[in-house]
Amino acid sequence: MTARTRRVALLALLALLGAAAARAQQRPTTSRPRPAAARGTAADALLRQIADAQRALGDQLQDVQERLGSVQSEVATRFDQLTGLEQEVKALRDEVKGLYVESSTLKQQMDELKEDVGAFDSRLAAFRMVAGVFMAAMAIALFIIFMLAARR
């Protein structure tokens, strides 16, 4: 039986007991009168039942308060975990942003390096051509010198 159904049953019992007590007071006095002691014991028994019901409700309320406290502490724990996770996510986002900026910078530097390598290649090709022409001129000059020296 759940706590709610126990409470409803207890309240129904209290209502029935209250109704029975009200009927007992409304009965005509033509019947033989009850002795005062019998009336007192019935009222005492009713009061004891009400007191027991109140104690039971107090115990149930205490259990509910304890459960509520444990639920509140669990919610606080989960909230702290959520806050920690949010901070981790924020840190990871910042790291990703930093990596994006760094990769963009690296791409820009690589593009500049490609341009520098292209310029170096063109200068190297020009140097090779000049060096080839110079070597050919030197070879021709040496050939001419050798031919002049051999003619003499």
C-alpha cells in the first residue's frame, strides 16, 4: 500500500469515527442512559486512535522530509556535475577555437611558403640558365684558347 492510499484510508477512518461520534451524541435520550465511565472510555479510545493516527502521520511526514532532503542533495549533486560538464564543454570550445585560429594561421603561412618556393624555383631556373650559358661560353672560350695554342 502506498503512503497516499494509507493517508486516504486513515482520513476515511477518522471521518467514519467522527461521524459515529456525532451520531452517538445525537441519539435520543429516551434509551437508557449510559454510564459516564462507558462514555469516557469510548471517547478515550477515540482520542487514542486519533493520537495514534497523528503519530503515524507525523512519522510518514518525517519519512517524506528525509526523502525530500535526499532528493534535494541528489539534485544539488547533479547540478554540480552539470556545472562541471558545462565548464568542460566551454573549455573544449575555447580549445577548438584556438585550434581553428592556429590552423588558419598555419594555412596562411603555408600559402606564403608556397609563394616563396615558387619564387625561389623561378630564380633557380633563371640561375641555372645563366650558369649554363656561362659554362657554355667558358667551354667555347677554352676551346678557342686550346685551338689557338695548338696552332702555334
